[in-house]
Amino acid sequence: MQFVPKYSGEPVSLDRTVASTNQGETHRRKARLLIADDEPRLLMSLCSILQHRGFEVDAAKDGHTACRQAESFVYDLIILNLRMPGKSGFEVMSWLRDKGLNPSIIIISGFSDFHTVRRAFRLGASDFLRKPYDVDELIQSVNSQLQPEPSLIPSDQKLEQLFQLAFDQLPDPIFALDKRMRMSFLNHRAEQLLGSHRADLVGRPFTYLVHDDDLPKASRLFDDTKTLGSARQELKLRFRGVGKGYKECEINIVFPFERSEIAQSTELAHVPTSARVFGSIRDVTERKQTLALMEFRASHDALTGLPNRTLFLDRLALAVSQAARSEQQLAVLFIDLNDFKHVNDTFGHNVGDELLRNVAARLKMSLREGDTLSRYGGDEFTVLLPSIEGPQDASVVADKLLQSLSTPMKLENDSVRILVKVCIGIALYPEDGADTKELLNSADKAMYRIKEHRLSTYSFFNRKHK
């Protein structure tokens, strides 16, 4: 038979009043407590503390012993650790419920995540204390459970504290909204993400955090949640701290129940009374920046930062489609650098790369905002001029491009100076081509017709020179 230590003495009594069956009289007796924990030092400490405050205390070092004791004696209160050999604290509570035993139960555990706390209350716990426990808080909780009140359910204030504690252990930012969609709760991770104290945010509408551009999406988010029960949306949320601004966040929210459902459900009896919507926040700023960078790299030239051939062809195809519908003209310019191979051979590829970057920068400054300049490949560039009135508009742009390259470029810390000469071939839609391939071929032919002269000039495609 396993030895169960008892602790007795002559302390000041905090006895609980019970009714006597002898001639209707009432007398006082010590409240009897059972403490179950597999940590010997903690078990001894708890027993000693409570015994010296007037309680009769029994100890159990595992779940099986706790069950045998609870079956043999009547306990006013059981204090349980959750993780014990034999039977866990959860299993002990289930066993007590199955046996029809209904003592008050206080959980003392080092595990206080939301699911653990919620499960403990569902199985009948009256309070939940986190290790290492505070002695004053322990005594207050024990006395509270032993008071002859009609209900042993903890106060709303205590429940709010328990939920705050549980939610603060979660790795994700969590928030709750009231029926007016005002913030009624935020956990510690949400405070860290947003850079604000919960006291500064509780009571404010959730839209206070949302960027003005995303307010319509936030409205749809709440409408979808009320209709479907849950919803997800990406919103820009305000944050404070270093570099105040907005972060791209993914919001997941649920509209799980109405207040009437909470009142009727023992499972939901401990949900804070103000909560109507629960949500989580995930910072996706870095993920979106990474995706944007990947998309940019897939569609832009790594050396010059200009759109690459693939993106240029996509934009040209779209521009041709739009020009066909609106019966407008557009122009395609094909630009080739003269003697670029000589630059690489003479000065090296580093100088050649620097030259291409400078050429790209000068050409880009000569174009309109809606025009597209791309590095088509090697020393070739292409330009798309949408919505032009006629050949004269293309001529004006070509002259500007040539003028931008009319002064020598200073390279290699001004140790090398190179005057770049280019040939530009121009094709017009629709007369020089009805699709992207035909337009580029026409512009390329126009460019090669003048390239042999090695002069900086431009030429329009002429079908006579096919």
C-alpha cells in the first residue's frame, strides 16, 4: 500500500462551515484538501503552506493515488498538476466526473497555452494557476473556492485574466472584437507586432488599424465573416515604433457564436463576455516583398533593371490589342549599340556592363511615363510607344534618344570615356505589322539597313527595302 503523507498541527483555523446531521445543529470542521503533484519538493511545499493556514491536507504523488484517495475520502478541494505519471490531471478530472464526485478543482501547471486552459475548464476546473505559483494568489484562490457561494465559476475579471494569460502564450498575434467591431482584447504578440500597448487600442474600432486604401476590403471581411462564419483577407495594418507605417498582414477571423449561445453552452461558459469575433494576424510583409522581388527578377533584366524581353513582348501584345480596339497607332523602336564588342574586348566586361547601365539610364530619361524601354538582349534595346498620332511622334522620341547619348560617358571612375553611337529602327502599327512578331521584325530590318554606316541615326521601316 502506498504511503500518503498527512500534515496536521495547531495553526489558526480557516474552517469551512458545514451542516451537522445531529439534532439540526451546525458546527465547524476543517476543510479537507487533496494535493496531487509528481514533484516531491513542490508537493511538500504546497502541503505545508496550506496546512499552516488551517486546512487538513492529504498528498498524492501521482494520478492513480489521487483517484484512490478521492474514492476513499470526501474532499472539499483538489489541487492538481496536469502532467503526472499513471494518470494525468486531465484523466483524474475525467475519472472524478465519471464517478459523480464534484469537489472544487484548482489546476497548478507550467503549461498554460489556450487549449490546455480551455480543456481544464471544460473538465471541471474552477481555477488555473501557472507555475511558479504566487503564494498569496494560491491562498486567495483556495479561500475563494471554499466559500459557500451558489456558483464556483470564477469571476469575469478572473476569467479575463486567465484568457489573457493563455492567449499571451500563443506565438501568433490574437485579437477579439465586440459586437461593434471594436477591439476588446489583444495578446502580447499583437502588441509587439503593432508597436502599441493594448490599453491604447482596446475600445478603438478595428478599422483604426487599417490603411485607408484597404478600408473597403476590411468591410467585406466582416460581412463575409458574419455570413460564412469565418474569412481571410490581406490588409495593410498600422504599426508604431521604429519607422512608423503599415505592414502587409493576413487577417483570419471567425464569428463563432452569439451571446445567447454562450449563455446556453457550458463549453463556452468561460469566454470573455465582450468577445464576438476572434482573429489572428500574420505579418506577410516579408513574404510579399520576397514574392515581388521574385516576380521582378523574372520579368526584368538583372544588369540594367529594365523590363526584359518577356515583359516587353507581353506589353507589346497588350498595346497592339488596345490599339486595334481604339483604332490608334503605336511605334516599336529597335536600338543597337555600334561597336559594343570592341568596348568589351578593349576595356573588359566590367566597363561594358557599366556602359550598358549608363545607356539604359540615359535612354529611360528621354521617354514618357507610359512608354516601355527594355533590354532585349546583349547590346540591343527596344522601345514601345503606345498611343501616338503618327510617324512624327516617333521621330521626336528617336531624336531625344540620340541626343541623350550625344555626350561621352565617364566610366571606371572617369578613367575611361566612351561616346556611344546607336542605330534605331522604327516600325509603326498597323502599317508595318499587325502583330508583335511582324512589328519587331520590321523594326529590326529598319535598324540593320543603317547599321553598316555606324552612325547615330534612325530609320523607319520601308517595305521597299525588304
